[in-house]
Amino acid sequence: MSDGLADRYASALARYSRVVLAVLVVATALMGASAGGVDGGLTISSFGSDSEEAQKLDYVREHFDTGDRNVTSMQVVVRGDDVLSKQSLLETLRFQRALRDDGTVGPTLRDRQPAVGVGNLVATAAVHADHDGQGPPPQPTLDEQIAELESLSAGEVEAVVADVLDPDRETPGVDPYTLLSTDYEPGSTSADARVVFVFQQTDGGDALSDAVVDAQLETRTLAESRIAGDAFVFGQGVVDEEAGQATGESFAVISPVALLLILVVLGVAYRDPVDVALALLGTLVTLVWMAGFMGWAGVGITQILIAVPFLLVGLSIDYALHVVMRYREARQADGDRPPREGMRVGLAGVTVALAATTFTTAVGFLSNTVSPIQAISDFGLVSAAGILSAFVVFAVMLPAAKLEVDALLERFGRDRRQRAFGTSGAASRVVGVGTTVARRAPVAVLVVALVASAGGGYAATDVDTSIDQVDFLPRDSPGWMDSLPEPLAPGEYTIREDAVFLNDNFAQSRDRTTVHVLVEGPVTDPDTLERVDAGTAEAANASSVVTLANGRADVDSPVTAIRATAAENETFAALVAERDADGDGVPDRDLAAVYDALYRAAPDRADDVVHREDGEYEAVDARITVSASADTATITSEMRGVAATVRDGSALTVTATGPPVVDEVVQSALLRTLVETFLLTLGVILAFLTALFYRRYDAPLLGAVTMVPVVAALGWILGAMYLLDIPFTTETAVIASIAIGLGVDYAIHVSERFVHELGPENGVFDALDATVSGTGGALLASAASTAGGFGVLVFALVPSLRRFGAVTSAAIAFAFVASVLVLPSLLSLWYRYAGAPARLDR
């Protein structure tokens, strides 16, 4: 926007301020109505990815009977002196019956085996021991299990427990050791902790239904009342409920602190309650517009999106300060200008900078939409919409409102002429440090800044990118919060301690997880099963794969299903032998007939590993058991090797997927998001600033000069993350866009004002003095309020919000320092070696 266009815009707004204000009031009402459609259900599970691996895992879960489709589970942990006693086992069996009979929990339970625990295994073993041996033993109902244990003495129950937990016993079905804590001594008849799994039917969606969540919360209540000792319930619904409650209570405590801090900073900067009220009103309107966009776009609230209002509050304050301070300067310059003339001159002088910072800041955040992590992509989209809203409110609505208010007050005799913040006093001395060092040692300042930035960038390569869900769970409140009055005092949160206990005591090295090698395409080609067999045989050599006693990998695949069925069914075995040319037990011709026969002989087994649609065979699945304690990067690399062996030289599409692989993809995406958003943002903004400064001042190099301190500040914050051991997670991975987006905001205001102040009568240092005096004060107030607003998040009960607040407030502080300390030295060097711009639009 050239100065001519800026002048015309400012003149039109000053002339038609009432019309503009009326139009935007109506628009705000419309956006407010749309805000009602925002999904307010907060979830802590914000790691969704649309990667190929995630999509293939969804395909597997939809088309193969993996056993966990449309089912979620709760873990009921029972702790005590002896949780294997008759009394304790009966207690949890009766607890299961209470769940079944409860009107909230019962309807959500899975029909087949809704719960499993040691009590079920012991009671079932006791019933089987009483069986007469004629025919297969019956599967006792829950009521029969309870009756059986009630009929036995404590000594008899202990004997059955010893038999069930005999280390040398081959136990079909559930391994009882997976239900006991890690410190259990094999063969012992006592233990201090065990777990009962409760299974619920879901609709298959990513989020749990309200009914399932309510049932989990009711289960927690029933466990507290019906299980003696120390028991707790852990499930996704319980986690989300406590995370939402902790977030709400956090904001109930920190919001007043943030508001007070912002009011203090604004009070000092404006020294006028009317201007403070206008700034806060404009900020509220910006948030309404943001919420309206979310309702229109169908974006729900996640933990990371909670940070967007804080971002917009800071940006709104920044915009308001620049508009008001330039208006004040314009009114005091060249005599006594009336309000409309002062607004015309002041707004014309700052509009270009506001438009440029809006574009660059929005680009900085919008670049996050390239992330494969949906939460980060939504964050970028909502932030960009909010930033655009802030520009409309503070470059259009606020000037119109201030004009009307000031004109009204002056008609009643109130003098509205005021001094701009930073033109004198302590604030002037603080922001003036940059000009002082620019005079004396600009090269030294630049060298120190770049060396520190390079060191931070190098250190960033070692910043942890792993995801530990425990790090996102609410912590119990610190002691000082407990002393707050009742309306503000937070509740007690044990969910994190519960999760740590589960991980430490039940995530044994023998625990396992599953990776899928999904094979799609012409799966009836003669060599398909040979390829699957070769790939899964190779898996036995992988360090992450669980191997059986015979040395083969623990695998379920079409090949293992065919071999198992052939061992049980002579007719099927004969059919396989006819289609096995080399006699290795793996059919290598007429595979469609083999699959057909497998479905006839063992339909459940076939459903596990073969998918057909309308009679056509579309995919097969090999399920490989891997160690849950293995590194996800190792699992992913080894399983991709298996997939490559199956795929090599064929027309098949073969993908390694599964929870460990998807987790690794997400973790890698976090660092990739940082790099990609940095490069994309840097490229777009650099091109924009180069074109802008060339068009306005014939000084294209000034665009690169403006970006140098922004990049330097990014390096500083990455180094700070390394030193403070803050990992790249979904909330800190967006730091590149925040550091660049807000940093370039500050830098543009400084560079634009500096070139604007240059002229025949003003040398380089005169221009720098005028810049830091006029614009530096607004930047100081903006940085202080924004960093403070984010900084109060360190008092949140949710660790992810703490990390985000700490990193973002530091990024804002670094951006401010870079703009008022490093950039003046750069501008003086640029002026010294490049000379005055050829064209000055004054």
C-alpha cells in the first residue's frame, strides 16, 4: 500500500467513520452468532495425523478383525496389601456386576467379555475344576463366577490362585501376568497391585461419545465406593474430563492475573482510561471474530487452540498501541490538529506497517497448515483468521470508534491531546539503548547476535521430539494455589500420578504392541503369499520383534492362517497342497480359490488377515508383534524393511503401519513442521518485504536487513529450548511461526519508521532516535503486555500450557530485543554501505 493509497484510505475513514463503525458493529453481531457453533468439548488427544501410515491404520481397523475395532477400554487398578485374597477378588467381581447393572455404565459395555481381571480367571478355573470332564468346560457367567468364589474357603481360593499363576502352566486366552504389577513374584499367591480391564463399545469415531465418557466417570465413582483400599480408574474419558477441568480451573486463576498485568501495562502506556477501554473492547471484538470463524469452519477446541486467544490479545494490544500512539504524535505535531486530521495523518503513517505486519504474521502462522498433524494445522488456520480479524478491528474499527469518542469528549471540553508513550522518561531510555550501541559498536552487536543464533540453531538439532502422553496430563496444583479462596481454589488431580503408576507397574518388558504390514493391490497374484512369507521370516531378525520359541517372528498373516487351518482340516490341507508347487506349505497359484476355501473352513481366522469386497480380494494383512519398550524409530525402520521385502519388484502396495509407526511419523513431523514452516515463512515474507521496500523506497535490500534480527531471535529461542530441556511437541513445534510472525511485526514497524524518518534534514542516527522514540515505546508496551499475557500460562495446571507460555513469552522478549537492539545496528550499517534510499515517500 503506497503512501498515496494510505492517505486516501485514512481520509475516507476519517470522513465516514460513523458509517464504517455501524457496518463493523453489524458484522461483529453476525460473527458472534456463528461463534455459538464452536464445539466446546476440549480433548487432550491432539496428535491426529493424516499421514499415509495413519490412513492405512484406519483402513486396517475398518476392514480387518483386529480385535479392538469400535472398542475402548478402562483400566481399574486395585492396590492393597494383598489384592489376590478371596475378599479382594470377590470385591472386583461384584464391582463388575455393579457396572453391568448400572444404568449409565451397563449400556456402553461390550457384549462379549465386558471385563477381564485375575478374579475372572481364578473363578473360571475353579468352575472348570468342578467340571465332570464330559465335553468342553462351560464358560461361567459373571454371577456363576461370584457364586463359585463365595462357596470356596480362603485357603481353597489361594490354591486356585496358585494354580492359575503357576509360571509353568500353559494358560489359554488372557495371560494372567499381564494383569499383575511388575513387582509380582511368579508363583506367589499375594500381590500388591493388579488391573481389571473394562471394555466399552464405541461408534468407531476418533472421539468418545458423551455416553461413553459419562460411563467412565460413573465407573470411577463406583470404584471409589465399592473397592476397598486404594483404587483408581484410568481411561480416555477420565483423562479428557480432568484435562478440561484443569484447563478451566487454570484459566480461572491466571486470567485475572493476566488481565491485571495487561491493565497495568496499558495504564502506564496510555495514561488514559478511555483509550484503555477502547483497546480492550477492540480485543474482545477480535476474539468474537475468531470464534465466529471457528464456528463457520467447524473447528473444535483443542488444547493448543486455547493459546490462540492469548496470541490475539497480544497482537491486538500491539496494533492498538501503534494506532493510538501515531495518532497522538500526529495531533501534537505541527501545532494543534483536530481529531479527524490527526487520525488522517497518524493512520496514514501506520497503515502500511499494519498491513505489512498482518500479511507477514498471518503467513507465519498459516504456514502451519502444511503440517500433517491436524492440531497444528488447525492452529495455523485459526491464528491466521484471528490475525486478519485484528487488522480489520484495529486498522478500521478502532480508529473510527476513537474518532467518535474523542470528538464527543472534546465537545464537552475534555482535552484529548496526549503525549505518545516512549517519547520521554524511563521507556525512552530503555528503547534508546539500541541507538546508543548502533553509534558505538554496530558490528560487534551484529556478530554477537548471529553467533548466538547459530549456536541456538545447532543446538536445536538435539532437541527432543519424542511424545510422552504423560507430559500432557494435568498436575496437582502447587501449594500456593491451594490457599486461594474457594471459588478459585483448584481441585486435586491425580491423573498424571495414576498414568505414571500404570506405566511403571504394568508396562512390563514382556508387554507387546502390534505393527501391521498391509498389502494391497493384486493380492491374488501367484507370488503374493511367497512374498508375505519372505517378509515375515525376515522380521525374525529384527531387534524389535517378539520371537517365538521356534525362532520365528510372532506373526499372524494369511500364511500362518493357512498353515493353522490346514493342520486342523484335511480337506483344506489337500486344496493347499494342490496349489503349492514347491511344497513349502505356501500356495503359489490360484490364490483366489485358496482364500475362498479359507473363508469356508475358518471364517473368523480369514477375517483377521484377508479383506474382500463384493467377492474381490483387495488386501491382506500381516500382524507382527513387537516389544512395546522398543524405540519407535527402530520399530518403524525395521518394519519398513519388512514391507520393502514384500513389495520389491511387484505391483503390490505395501505399507508398514500400526500405533508405534504412526507415533514415529508424528514425532518426525514435529521437527519437519518446524523446518518447513520456517523455510516457507521466511521465503514468502522475505519476498514480500523485498517487493514492499523496493516499491516504496527503491531499497530492496532493506527487506533482507529487516529479516536478519527475526531469524536471529528464532535461533535464540531454539537454543533456550535446548538449555531448558523443552521438547518439540504439538504446542512448541509452532514456535517458528510465532517467533517469525511476531518478530517480523516488530521489525517492520522499526524499519518502516526509520526509512520514513530519513531525509535531507535527518541523518541516520537522527532517524534512529526518532524511530525508537516514537515506535520503540509502542513496541515496549506491546512486548511487555504480550509476553506477560503468555507468561502467566506457566501457572497453568496443564504442562503443555506451561511449556507453551514459557516458550512463547521468551520468543516475544527475544523478538523485541532483536528489533530494538540488533536492528538499529543493522540499519546503520545498511545506510553506511548502501546509502540513502533513492526514493523517500515522506
